[in-house]
Amino acid sequence: MKYSHLVAIALVILPAQIGHAQIRTQADVSVQRIDAQVRESRFTCRVTVHSFHDDTARQAQLRLLLPVGVRVVSIEPAEKTSSCSASTPARDGTQGLVSCDLGDLDVNQTRSVSIATTVPPEFVPRSTCAALVWSETPDPEVANNHRESTANK
């Protein structure tokens, strides 16, 4: 009779403790590859983003910083689930930032974006584009969220 009360107490306490367990999601999104090139009168920046492990990267975002003085001619997200736009912060109409909404990235999923711009006469011979990616899902390894590539004219 003494032990029956202990069993009842254990059954009441145990489910309460399990109910408070926290599930933490994380997704390692990274700029897997970036390539800047100058060909003829175009500067191109191609970026590949990848989600490596654990969970889906929710609402992944990509920002591309372009060289000073360029105007975006085309933006080609490889997937229909991605949308990109170029901002025009400068008075002269040049565009230095491209923002892309990549949507959700499942584990081992890749998305690519290619941007082509004009090459102005004052274009610096070695110009760089930089990419930064993140998502709403916590990222355990943020060091791989940024990369740069330099093109030679």
C-alpha cells in the first residue's frame, strides 16, 4: 500500500516534464559559390546558396552588393520560387544592391541567382561583388553566410 502512492505520483509528474521539452530547429544556409566576371560590356555576378543540414531554412534572404557605378541589366533567379529586385539608392540611377527572397530551402536544396550589369567607363579594373544569405531559422554556422568574388577587367 505504501508504494502505490509513489507510482501514482510518478505517473503524474513524468508526462508534465516531457510536455515541456523544447524542440530547437536550425538550418545552415551558406553562400556555397560566388563568381564575378567581366566580359565585353557586362559585369556578371553568379551566386549559389545551399542549405546544408538539420531543418528547412525558412524565408531565406540573399543580398548582393555590386560595384559602384553599375546598372543592373538582368536578374535571373534559377527557380520560380525566388524573386529578386535591384535598389536604386544613388541619384545617378546606379544600382548597388540586389535583394532576393529565396523562399524556404529544404535540407540539401540549392538556389542560384545571376546578375548582369553594365560596365561604366570608370569601372575599376578589379571589381568585387559580395553576397550575404540568412533565414528566419537559427543558423549554427554564420561564418559561411558571406562570400566575395573579384573580377578583373
